[in-house]
Amino acid sequence: MKIGVLALQGAVREHIRHIEESGHEGIYVKKVEQLNDIDGLIIPGGESTTLRRLMTLYGFKEALQQSELPMFGTCAGLIVLAKDIVGEEGYLQKLDITVERNSFGRQVDSFEADLTIKGIEAPVEGVFIRAPHIQSVEDTVDVLGIIDDKIIAVRQGKYLGVSFHPELTDDYSIIDYFINDIVAKA
Ligand code: GLN
């Protein structure tokens, strides 16, 4: 499979490494035309205000709203996929969820956790860095993971979103899940 990583801002190289470790081809996506050459797209973590600004500037907002590609958003990427963002306007609106930004405290409160994720057998290692959480979901959405009463992983058909950074660990279970259970079956 050819999996693109939106390469405008954020933890791009780390996702490329995860894709390659999973035995697939990772593509740095910098131009909208490249969306035609990939089977799925990862929207990485970083800073979602900057990310959204750059996506609009380079034509990705419109292109992705119209795209049928499977997508996986991590952290800021989850915010980008959400229908609603507390206090702000939703952006791509692919996931019927409301997210709240920075809901696990400040940068110094970044933490690592072993997570139970529906559909994945072993605990999944995740790094939370100024992470958002999912405040509410519509019934179109499957909740995959919760920590401290906060929803941190969801799936809606071919769209997957998590609050944390799986790509900063050597745990490849989420990328495998995205590629094998979502992209390969789309
Ligand atoms: N706090 C960032 C935001 O709201 C997300 C942080 C991250 O992606 N690690 O955009």
C-alpha cells in the first residue's frame, strides 16, 4: 500500500517510519495532486491552527473535503478531522465528533500510557502531548478507546482518529490497524 503523510507541519517523518516498518510505502504529501497516487492519508500531530492555515493555503481543505481517501488523524490531525471544535469552527468535518483542544494540561504534563483500544489485542502505547480529547460523538461513530473518562480514539468507517502520538513509539499496532483493517478494505 502507498500511504501518504500530509507533510506541511508536525510529526511527519515519524509516521513515514511507522508506515515503512509496517512493510508499506510512505509518501510525503506536499501537493494536492499527490492525493491521486496514495491509498490512504495520515494527518499528523503538530499545531492544529498552523496546520489548518497551511492546509487552506495549499488547497488541501477543499481537496480533502471532496476526497474519498481513508484518513487517519493523530492529535492535531484528529482536531483537523473533527466536525466540531470547542470554541472554534470545525474543519474537514469527516468525523462526527466534538473535540476539545489541550485537554490534558500543559506541555509539562505530557505523558505516556498503555491504552486499551477496541480491535487491537495488546495494550497500545501512546504519547500524549498537549493532546485534545473527544468530548462527544454522534451515533455514527465507534468509540475505540477511553482514558480517565475521556474518549481518545474513534473510528467512523474509513476515518480513524486518536488523541495521542502512536508514531513516537515502537508500537506499530495502530498503523497496522489503519492499513490492514481500513485502507486495505476500503
Ligand atoms: N495542542 C495541539 C493543538 O491543539 C495539538 C498537539 C499535538 O498535536 N501534539 O493543535
